[in-house]
Amino acid sequence: MDAGNSSFGRGEAQEARDRHSNSSSDDELPRNLVVQQGINSVGEEAASNIVGGRTGPLGSTSTPADSIPADSGDSGSKMSRRRSWVWKHFSIKKRFKDKSGVNIGPRAVCHYCDTNYSSKSNHGVGQHTRHLRTKHEDKIGDASDSNFVYSKEKMRHGLALYVAAAEQPFTFGGDIRFEYFVQNFLNPSFAKVSRNSTRSDTKKAHSEVKKELMSEFASLGAIGFTSDMWQQEFDKLCTSCYNVKPKNMNSDVQTRWNSTYIMLKSCRKYSDAISAFVNQRYRGTPLTPADWKIGFEFMKFLKVFYVATVACSGVRYPTSCIVLNNLYNISLNFLNHREQPNLVSACIDMEGKFRKYYEEMPPIYLLAAVMDPRIKLEGVSLLLSGIGTNLGITTLPSSAFVNDLLTIMYAKYDTKFGPNVTRTAAPLTSPTSSNDASWFLLSSSLGIGSSNVTSRVELSKYLELESVSVNDRINFDILAWWKKNEEKYPVLSIMARDLLTPPVSSVASESAFSAGKRVLDERRSRLAPDILDCLICLKDWEDARLGIEKRSAKDEFRGYFADSDIESD
């Protein structure tokens, strides 16, 4: 900081003491010696707006107290700047006497009572703050550590500068963890900033700084620089010839499943522009509309696998009960595409690999599906029959086999938990669910059963109740359904909980390895094992507390292509 903008030096401070000593007791330093401190850069000002607090004490007209000269309490000559707002309500008495009349040195004394605390700068102002807020709240009003006024516009400008300088993705300002941290520990007025807003703010900040540099360069006689000149010709081609917004296409990544589907999906509406760009620059076989037709046919074929993977990779909703549905959808997808000339080879190879999921199906997938009131035993039988027909498999489990497994399992639960529960006849309610080919099969084939409650065991009563109606299948919450009906099915609800909660995907465990790779990267390669353990565990616990789902299939891709334009499904 330059001399004109600096705090009082030792000479000025001493003169201030001398002037004060002529008019008042030298036990107390003046309260109104304040120096306004500026902010040295636009970046610092903008960044500070992200976490800026409220204004100073209500009714206060004094200049900010962050430069009040005060004795440090150590040597009597060394000066230290008092930055906190509390020094507007405390004075430092150099020779303070206790109740016994003993001089105990410098102390910070409250303006409104005789309470005193340490005045040493390295002791902090926690006690001072608590005293003012509990004893003199009417005097301090809405106090804060500065007279800074929060500005959303400056906050967004500062965030754009930080994202660019720290090489963070545009999604940084919209992260729920960052929003929670700022709102709860820095500034309640903060609102998260979307990816598109941050990108727009970054372009705006770049334009402003560019204009400033151009203006500065214009005043110079000559400048010298080295530059690697290039342009993205594809962007120009998109806007000038095909009237589409330029964007980066997603790449096919061999180590990332479903990336082929994401790649082809990102090329929709850009096939003509891509063909023109490639055909003008590369010799050989040109890209034709027929090539794109095959590619987009393959994209539609892959979509069922992508949707199934995303659905079964969830960790905050039951997935064991939806495996059978997705296996049916995949079998139907093979049936619908295996006769298409362009997909025959792919279907044969993929169908051969997928057969193991059908022929070696874990029983939990069948039992969990029965615990879904939209499916139950009859629905499982329909789905298995459909899969067998679509793929020509005759060795799938029968309905009688599933019923036997269910009966044996329920008997064990009834023996263990039955004596400790009270059965009632609570009414059955039906929330809602999503719709796809498997649900169309179930809704068109399953009849409406009897809703009369019999005196038979819980399992029999549950299997006899009518299925959830088609209109009630949107956003169906299966765990909420069992929670509402646990009084009616006290034993069966325990069994349902145990069948529905196991995840069917390894995303959760694989996410731990992915998180380790992100935490322990080339920039932080020397983290000790205990620190690495702390970081990964804290992230997992915070994500769970804030309700953030593990990085699912879709999240992995959207994170990998964080700054690209992947259309929403």
C-alpha cells in the first residue's frame, strides 16, 4: 500500500497521542482516529463480494474502524491496526487498574459498562463480540466485521474471475456444497450461480479486460509479443452456412461405458456441418447422409442400454426391484433391431454377452420385483415370459419357483419378527410411478384383483390386493408406500425393506476409487494416507448429509464434459 493510503505511522500516532493528552486523560486512546483503506484491485473487490457481510452497526456514522491505531499491549510503542467492528464499542486503556487498584496494563474496556478484556491483538475479539451481542445488542444493532455492502453483480464478476484463474469448471458456482458453505458460514444472501451464467460472466469479464488492454496498448508507441494464431473454422462453418450454434462434440472414450451413445447424441443437428468440415479437409471416403443414418439408428439402439444403466446405478432409491423391468426392455430392444441389416452383427455380439444376465439371474431381482406393488408375483411371471419369448430362452425361472422362494423367505421372517408385531387393517394407498415398455406390458395384462382383506398371512393378503393403477405410476415412491402400509404388513414390510435396499450396481464402490483419483492427483501427489482418508470420508459424509447422490452414470458423463453442451434427456 502506498504512503498516501497507509495507516498512521509511529510519528503520526505519537502526535495524535500528544494532542489527545492535552484535552483528556492519557489513560484512554482516542476513539475517532480512523483511516479509510481502499481495495487495491478489482479482483480483490469482486472476490470479496462472494463472502461479503452486512453493513456496520445500525445508526453508526463513524468511518470503518479497521485502521484505528491502538497499543498492542506488548511494548507500548508498537502499533497494530484494529480491523474488527468491535473496536467502535471498546477503548484501550493503557494503564488499567483492577478492583484492588493494581495496574494490570492495557485492557479493552466496553463503552457501555466497566467490563474489560485483553487488548492484545493476538488474543482475538471473540469475548468482546459475545459481550456486545449478549449485553448491549440495542447499542450495536446489526453489527458486522465491516461496512461492506454485498453486491450480487460484483459477486458474479468475482466468481467468473476465480473460475478462470483457478481453472475450475463453469459448474463450480452452482455446486450445492459451495452454496451451503457460503450461505451458512459466510454470507446468507449468496445464491448459487448456474453454469450458463458463469460462462456468460466470464465472457463479459474477458471483454471488459480486453477493452482496457486495447485502450492501454493504444497509448503506447510500440509493443512486442509472440502469439500462436489460430481459429476454430468449424464454429464459423456452423454459423455462416448451417445456422446452428457452435459447440464442441463429445468424444468416444474406450474406458467409459455409454460414451458412444453420448457422442452420437451430441452430433444431432450438426451432421451436415461435420460432414462439410471433414470432407473439405480430409481425403478418402467422404461422410455421407447414409453414414449418419446408420449412426443415428445405432444411437437409438444404444439408448435403451444407457437408460437402463443410469436407472440401475442410482444409490438413493431402490434399484433391485427395477432390474427385471430393464432386462425386459433390453430383450425387446434386441427383438426390434436384430433384423435391421445395419445392426445384425452388433445385435448378435451384444445379445450373446447379455444372455448371462438372464440365464444367471440372482433370485433377489425376482423377489424384489414381487415387493413392488405395481408388479408382484403375476407381474414377475409376465416379465419373465416376455423375456423368454424375445430372446428364445426356455430356462428362465417359473412363477411357481419364485412363489416357493417367496414363501420360504417370508416364513423365516414371520418366525423371527411375527411374535413381536401387532397386525392391523390399515388402508392401502398407492403413490405413482414412471412408464415404459415393461409397464405397458404389466398394465395391459394385469387385471384388478380383490381388495378385501382376508385373515390369511400377510404375504397372501399382499399378493391378493389390486395392482397400482396406470395413472398412479408416475413418480411412484416404493419405500414411501411400504412405510405407509407397514402397520398392515409389519413383517412383510421388514422383508420388503431388506429386499429393496441392496444396490445392484457397483457405482458406489467404483465412485470411491474415482474420488481417490480426483483427490490424489498430480497437483496433490504427496498427501499422507491419513489425510487422504479424511478428505474422501468427509466428502462422502457431506454428500450424504446434503442429499447429493453418488456420481451416477449420467453424472459421470456430465462431469467429464462439464463445460460442453450435452442436451438434457
